[in-house]
Amino acid sequence: MKSKSFLILFLSTMNSSAFCSLKKQVFACEGSLLSLSCEKGSVINIIRANFGRFTNSVCRSSNMYINTRCIQPTSLRVLNTLCGGRSTCSVPVSTGQFGDPCPDTPKYL
């Protein structure tokens, strides 16, 4: 079975005058495309992100011995560069985009 990774994102939206109260937590498994969007007049503001793994309950893996302390410290910077301040954004969830902080561990964003 092919392993999958995911990335954890905490998003808020803002408009030109203030931050909106809408916040979302989204996950995307490695190998997928993360698509973000917000309502008209708002933009994406990512406040936390990690391409790695903290738990086996997201993007489940059959591997019982995976690293759940997998952190890619540049995840937030990469996502903000690609998506910050935009109303829509699509990002490939891959080691090619984020690097590989823990080889042989299925990751998520």
C-alpha cells in the first residue's frame, strides 16, 4: 500500500480592514493537491502549518512504526509565499514542494 502524508494548516481570512473571525483547520495527504479559497473580499492568512506527521489518525498508514514527531520547520514560510494574501491557492502536497523532514514516514500538510 502506498503511504500518504499530510500537512496541517490553520487558516484565517482577512479583508482590507480587519481579520475575519472565520478560521479553518484543513489537512491534505502527501501526493494530493491542497486547494484553499475564501469568500470574496477576503484573503488567505495561514497562521500555522507543518508538512510532516504528529499522529497516525490523519492520513492513516498501515505502518505501525512511523515517526509521529516529524516536523518541517519551513512549512509555514513556503505556504505563505505560495498562498498568503491570495483569495485562492492550490499547492502540491509533496516532498518536492516542502522537502523530506522524515524519510520513510508518510506525511501530511
